[in-house]
Amino acid sequence: MQNVYRKFMTVITIAGLICSFHFVSLANQPHFEQSLQDNNSLFDDSTIMGTVYNDRNQNGIQDEGEEGIGGVRLVTATGQIIITDQHGRYSLAAIAGGLSERGINFIIKLDKDSLPEPYQLISSQTQTVRLSAGIPQKIDFRVIEK
């Protein structure tokens, strides 16, 4: 029991030293102020990210060894065109999330003509998600070899 108490007190002491160091370093600054802007994109906008990948076992999850497919074109309903990187990944940042009470629908479509041979799409070509301000969403597209 004494060892547990000793370890607990050591952790508390170290945590106290870290906190006091942090406050001292802030106190030495001539002026410290942090405020949130009314239009802070971190809270007002959303992010979409995902992968186009070869779902060999068709379980809907990108497992180890199921590579991403690069160079695939995705198009949003607003006309944005995204090309996946060499690992099949893509992302869109600073998407307006709509009103916080309702959010908005976001539509993205995979261009089948951009899939390299010998792949074919097995997930839905067009996917829709409900975006809420400040909350990221993941949209993956699954393909298999013909």
C-alpha cells in the first residue's frame, strides 16, 4: 500500500511541477490573450475525407493489404473536382456545415471513367452525408478487380 501511495504522490508532484512551469512561462509573457472569432472555420465549417480502395474481401472496411487507388476523380454537387493521391486518399476542408440546428446534405460522386483498369466500383457511385458545422465526415469508395 505504501508503494502505491508513494507512486501516487510522485505523479501528483510531477503534475504540479509541470503546471507551475506552464503558468510561470505564461506569466512571463508581456500579454496573453485568446479569443474565438465569430466566424471561426474550425467550428463553423466541416471536413470531408476518405479513400478509394480495393476491398478484396468485400467487407466494407479497408483492411491491411487493401491498397488505395490513386488518380481517381471525385466530383461534388457544387462542381469541385478532387483527384485521389497515390494512396487513394482525398480530403476537402472548409466546407460550410450549414445551420448548427439542421446541417446540410453533401453529395460526392466517383467518376467511373477515371478508375484504372482492372477495377470496378462496388460501393454506391454517388454518396450523400449530412454535414454539421465543425464535425468531419468520412466517405470511402470501394472497388474490386474485375
